[in-house]
Amino acid sequence: MTANNHKEVQNVLVTGANGFIGRALCHRLLSEGYNVSAVVRQLSKPIDRVNYLVADLERSDDLSLEGLGIDCIVHLAGRAHVLGERNAGALELYRLANRDATVRLAQLAIAAGVRRFVYISSIGVNGSETCTGAFDERTTAHPHADYAVSKYEAELQLNAMMKSLAIESVIVRPPLVYDVQAPGNFARLLRLVSSGLPLPFAALDNKRSMISLKNLVGFVELCVRHPDAAQELFLVSDGCDLSTTDIVKLLAEGMGKRPCMFPIPDSLALFGAKLIGRQNLHVQLFRSLQVDSSKARRLLGWHPEEDARAALIEVGSSWNRRYSR
């Protein structure tokens, strides 16, 4: 990118700025010279030089963007996926937070003359596993859970709203995002590896695409400013697909541990997962999910800033420094 292209975007608004990705993105944008505003539900551990707006995006009257001079919005806020959630009303809760709130924010953006809207969706829109080849931007959407359904519906609404307007939309579908402070399943895996308990992954040869936090926020910052990102969908990953076995070994190496793993037949692992109602966990640990990021590389000239293997070792090392006694 040229300096002139960077200057075109000066003021960026980040939603979900208190979250795992949001805080890292705010720091990245500040380091690149942007003026950063942030929407949060409550002010917690504010970052210096960020202009905070306290609002609930599920309430249409809680926020106004007019007069703020925002050039670009990066929308991260929403209801996160909860593994194994079986609440009968879960889909509607996801829709309120992930679809309807996104539409309201887009309407505010249009009214305020915002030029670009970057929406962080999920690889779950494509599906939960790959069997015949990696997902790419041409793969037919097949959302596999309520969370993914709500994210896909938000994508469709955004595309319909912005097709004939001056505002540019960019949609990003990342796979699992990892770092030492990652929530959810990756945090559980870190605790398991740290515990030294025997794990049933010795015979696995699956392939999982993930993306480090640093690589993701670098890509999102590129989407904020690159002219060729307008009206595009991107699937991004580290570009190094690893088995669950490899991931455990790399994390353990960073922790200075020797992992204890034993083989288990896939059919037995699936049977056990069904017994406890955690089939999704079996898919995430034992099956493959691969992402082809070649479009991002070709169209935007993007390259991951850190190597996946080195990043996972560093995550294990950081975990040790934080939590080992």
C-alpha cells in the first residue's frame, strides 16, 4: 500500500473492543497511526488514546455515529459461539446479537457517511469440517450451528443493504483464532496440555487451519485501508495446516513439557462424544477443517506476519510464564 491510500482512512471505529480480538486490533490500529474509537457495553481497562463510546448495539437508540467523522467500522461485537449450547431459544438470541445488531450498526454507518464496513464473520458459515478439499470464497455456505446461521444471515443482509450504496463492505471469515489469552476451546486445550494428562490424539492425521491473533489483526488492518478489499469476502488462516497432535506437541514444547498421548479409534471417540452430547467437540478435535487463503494473498498481497509453528510454541511459553508456579 502507498502512503496516500493509508491517509484515506484516518478514523476507525471498532466494536467489541473489550474482547480478545478487539483489544488487540485497537492496539494494532493505534500503532499504525489511526485515530481509534471503540464501542463497548461497559468501560473496562481502557486503552490510552482510544475514544470510547458506551452503548448496547442491540438497542437501536443507544448509539449515534453522525458527526464523529468515522471512515471505517470494524464490527467484532456479537454473541459468541457456546459449544454444545442446546437452549431452545438460542437461534433467536444469536440473531438478535449477530444479525439484527449488525443491521442496525450498518444503518447508522450509512446515515453517518462511513465509507467502509469490515464485518468479522466466521468460518462456521462454510461448515464444521472439510472432507474433499479446503474451503475458499467460492465454497457454498453451509452454516452448521445457530451461531453460524446468524453470522451468515448478517452477511446476506449487509450485502443486500450495501450493494447499491456508496459504502464498501468487506467480510472476513476466520477459523479458530489463537493466542495465550484466547477464550473457549483453545483455552481448554491449553489447560489440558498444561495438566500433563494423557490425551487421545496420538493416531490423528487430521488437518486444522487456524490463525494467530497477530496474523488476524494484521489482515484486518489491511482490509481497513486496501482499496481492492472493497465488496470482497476473504477466508484467512496461517497457511500452515496442522493436526491436533501437532498442535498439542507445539504447545507442550513451549511449556517445556513432554506430552502424553495415546491412540484411540475414531469410532470410539465419536461414541464417547455422543454419550456426553459433545459431537461438535469431536469434530473440532478429530476431523479436518482447512482454509484456502490464496485470494487474500493474490488480491491484497497479504502474507501472515508470523509462522504458525513458532507462534504456537510461543503461546505455550507465554502460558508457562503466566500460570506456572
